[in-house]
Amino acid sequence: MPRLPLPLLALAALALAGCAAPAPARRAPEFLAAPPGPPRPFSPAVRANGFLFLAGQIGTDSAGRLVPGGIQTETRQTMENIRAVLARAGSSYERVVKCTVFLADMSEWGAMNEVYVTFFPAGRPPARSALGTTGLALGARVEIECIAAD
């Protein structure tokens, strides 16, 4: 059996050592605490495996009341609520990669979009799904959940 020259043998050993690198340690999910206000049976956000998963937000004020004014006012407040959750988690709209929009009435999709698009960096909208529902919490017109890269 032929013997490999020492420099070639050293390179082979280095290459094999790189293949055997240990997998990065996984951290346990981090459940972010809710801000003061009405108690809710869920976390506003959970950090796990390099992502920040936000619970759905609706257009409520700091007292937990739905803001009046229709779909655009609710969408603006919903997006501001999302901004606040992202900020508390050390993130921002620039890190959002996916949103899901729930609408009480799909005919309001265009009016919701007019407000929604103003919250993301130009040319970098996240992936998104939108669907109609038969009802949302507190009689909301819109609910939006997001996933951000951590």
C-alpha cells in the first residue's frame, strides 16, 4: 500500500477534523413576558432556534380596548403593537421575514394593505399570507402575526 507524503497526510487530517465539528448547542426557547395590561393566556413573543415568533396582534390600545375608526385605524394600531413587541425583544420590522394577516372581511384587504406596506423597508416586504375569518378577538377587523429572524 503506497504511503502518502506527510504534507498531504496533514491536509487530509485537517479536512477530516473540520467535518467532525460539533453541532452548535441549542438554547431552550425564551418566552418573553407580557407588558402591563390585561392578562392574556399566551406569550407576546417566543425566541427559538434563531427566530422570534410573535403572537397575533390586534388594534388595541394600552387598556386593551379595540381602537375605533375601521380597518385602516385598526391596522395602524396593530402594526404599532407589533413594533412594540419587536422592540421589547430587541428586534424591528427590518428583521421580519413572514407575516400572516387575518381579516374579518376580505373586501377590506386593499384598505389594510395601504397601511400595512408603510411599516416595512422599501423593497423588502416579508413573505405573507392573508386569509378571511369568521371572527377575531374583541370583534377586531384585522389580526397580524409575524416571524422575525433573530
